[in-house]
Amino acid sequence: GAVVSQHPSWVICKSGTSVKIECRSLDFQATTMFWYRQFPKQSLMLMATSNEGSKATYEQGVEKDKFLINHASLTLSTLTVTSAHPEDSSFYICSAPRTGVDEQYFGPGTRLTVT
Amino acid sequence: GQQVMQIPQYQHVQEGEDFTTYCNSSTTLSNIQWYKQRPGGHPVFLIQLVKSGEVKKQKRLTFQFGEAKKNSSLHITATQTTDVGTYFCAGWNSGNTPLVFGKGTRLSVIA
């Protein structure tokens, strides 16, 4: 089946630094990818929609200057958490819908810890 | 915007008991999907329901989609310890739109 990968799977960084998370669709092209955030024991909350060839669209309350999204190609979207703070510590998950198949494929997630 | 409500939030059952989680959308859906997330893991797709009144079964799991395509349920018969995890429903209108997740039901199974 279709596979979406994420890298890194976990990262620990110091407060004030930036972290880049990659989301790749391995065997299909994705013009759209979604970035979700999941805090402990909570549901997945959509952060933004990544669009290949155009700007990302952000959900209300998500700072676009803090969470930079770049959909560099039809198989890669990146999320950069800039000037990370401890409250940004969370599980970040991407997903990609596959054209012609009514299913979304999730990456394995990236656990970010900001110290 | 679209909201998906899911109850209960937690459920503790003895092994062998049945379990049901319910999902209700504020709007009519094109389809609804169910995911299972084990502790520390990522959501894994279980099934998609598309048709009004649809019922699908996967071994001990029974999924239903309401006639109005606004509600859905997941029923597990005779739970096992391997059923432990959080079950999420997610409403979707297909295409390049995001899933809208319910808050999930965390299932604990006591052996």
C-alpha cells in the first residue's frame, strides 16, 4: 500500500532553535499534504494544508511565521518550527490523500521535545 | 466549521465484553473513516464508510454509517487485550480536504 514517511521520528532541541520535519510520499504524488499536531492524550488537530506550487493555508490560531511550510515537490513537504519553545513540544503528523483512492495515508509522526 | 463529536472519551472493559464508540458530525459527510492508534504509535486506517446506512464488518469489528450520513459507530465484540488503543473517527469530504477528527475513545481492556 501507499506509504508516507516522516523524518526525523523524534527530535530534542533547545528553546530558541529551529527544527525541520520532512514528510514524503514514497510511491505516489501528492499535490496536497496535511500537517496535524497531537498533544498527549488528545486528538489530531489540523495545523495547515501544504499545497505544491502555492502557499500553505493555515488553520485559525496557527502562526504561519512560526510554522513554515514548504511543499518543495510532489512528494515532499517540510514543516519548520522556528524559534521553538517548550509549548511546541508535541507529536507532529503529516498525511497525504492519494488521487483516485478515497484514503489518506499518515506518516509515522515526529515527536518534538523542546527543552 | 465542521465538527465531529465522539463519545465516550474513555472506556474500560473486561476482556470478553463488548465495546462501542459513537461519532456524530455537525454536517453531512461524504464519508467517514475510522482509525486506531496504539499508545506511542500513529493512526492506522481501519475502514471507510461511504454509503448511507452502510454496515461493514472486520472480524470482531462492526462499523455503521447512519442513514443521514452524519453519524457512525464502531462496535467490537468480545474485546481482547490487543484491542487496546484509541479509536478515532474522522469525517471527510474527499479530494484535497483534510480529515476532521473526533476526540477519540480510549479503550482499556482488563484481562
